[in-house]
Amino acid sequence: MASTYEKIASTTLNSATASITFSSIPNTYTDLVLVLVPKYVSTTATKLTINSDTTTNYSATWFYGDGSTAGSFRLSNVSPVIINYFNNTSAQSSMNILNFQNYSNTTTYKTYISQNNNAGAGTDAGVFLWRNTNAITSIKLEPGTGNYDTGTIATIYGILKA
Amino acid sequence: MATYTLISSNVLSSATSSVTFSSIPSTYTDLVIRASIRDNVDSNQGAVAMTFNSNTSGYGAKDIYGDGSTVATFSLSSIAYGWAGTITDANLTANSFSSHEIYIPSYALSQNKNYSVYSVVETNSTTAKFLVSGGGIWSNTTAITSITLAINTNPNFASGSSFYLYGISNA
């Protein structure tokens, strides 16, 4: 029986780096899970680009809380969008878990969801739409400003339904 | 090595005050706990209290929740446990249990430990329904080798509550 939850690729940074790209993602899975444990050089958030598409094909809706204020926020018709509402300072640790459902079909736009947790700044959950019917074959992660620092870990897994 | 592996599980056959996963190997990258929980006290409104390595200091959290009418947020700092989701009380709809997923990345590395929580209480009543998303931190650089789950207001987990610990490897 095939394994149902497989690592596709993983990166642990040994030096400060501007971006992390998972390329040549096979279309043999049903869903993708991306786990990012970032360390930032500057105070910033992570921007995600699919298939090198830098046009305004993205939209997003978040809900968030920082311990005193909860709210919701959205963006539409934007270029590659950040996946976490709260910025992270270089001293704070945080984590993102992203789920991409049905990422390899070629008939629908792609929806993905993110949960971001930073006990120092706040927590947020977001849903994102990439208005493109192409299969997702690459995902680029990059800080909004500055670099990822040494020790950043990013791993992408594939989930099989069969 | 398999990528997503069951390390240990515990399905309770009687009311129990705590569940401990001990001797957790350091061979995985991340840990995931999936639990289905009910307590044995009416109107308790407790939450899962998670401690690592029997250590009771250095925990903090920020969470958001909705109950169908209100969205709110809360913050915890310098508390004795990791907050990991509201639990279904004994007086709520029979046979209903809260669901919890706790994700702990990089648990064996020498750095402070983040974790995320996603939990729900849904009872088909107006009394209790919570959707919680949040995260916490244990400000300790020691590798996690044991995890204890209890209830912060001290009742027991009810019979039928289940707890599963998985290891995820990116090797």
C-alpha cells in the first residue's frame, strides 16, 4: 500500500537566504501540506508565490487576534500575498501550516488555507485564492523584507487519497 | 522511515486525570497530537493543559475564538501549562466530544518550542460551541521527550476520550 503522507522536499537554511522555492512539485498527490518554521532577519511576514505568477491573481481573507483585539481583514486582486497577518520580529518564533486542496487539477482556481501562530505577536488564520486553473507545480516563499535567517525550516508534504 | 507515524495512543476506559506520552524519540521532525475529549464535571468550562517534560513554567499563548455570535481573542503569559483548547463538559449533549489538533514543529531542536492549536466544541445546542485557533510557546530549549495532557480546572477526562501522538519526519 502506498504511503498516504509523504515528504516531497525539505529545506533547512544554513545561512541567511532571500527565498525558498519548492519546484517541480509532482501532480501525483491529492493535497499538499507546507510547514514553515521561519526565522527572520527583519520584522516582516512571508509572501507566497505560485508558479512564478506575480500578477494580481491573488485574494485573501484573515481573521486574527493579538490577545486584546480580534478582527478580520481581506485583500482582493493583489499580487503574491503574505500568508500571515502578523509580522514577526527577528526575536520571535512562529510557525505556519498551509494546506493546498486539490492542487493539481486543471479546471478550478486554487484555494489554500493558512494557520499562523506567533505567541509574541498574535495568531491568525487565512484563506487564499489563486485565480488560475493551472496545476500548482512550484511554490516560492520569501520574506516581505530582508532574508530568512539561519535555522529556518520549510517542508512540503504530499497527501494521497489512494 | 514512514513520514507520518503513530507513536502512541490512549483511549480511556475510565475517567482519568491525565494522559502522558513519555519516552518520545527524537527521530522525527514534528509532532502532532489528535484528541477527542470530554470531561466528567458539569459546567466546568475547562481547557486542555499541556506540559512538556513535566515542566510547569515558561508557557504563553495567543488565541482567537468564535461562538456563533462573538469573535474574541485572549492572551496568556508566564503560565504553568500550554493552553490547548476548550473541552466539552459533562452536562452537554451526550456522546459529544471536543476535537483537538496540536502541532509541535521542531520539538527536538535546541530552541524555544512553538505549537499550534485548532480545536472545536460543537454540541447542537446554544450552550457550548467554540471554534478556537491559536498558538503557544514553551520558552525552553530542551528537547521534548514527554507530553502530559490534563484539564486546567482539575476534573478528569471522561471515559471514551482518545489521544493519539504522531511523529512526522522530513528526512
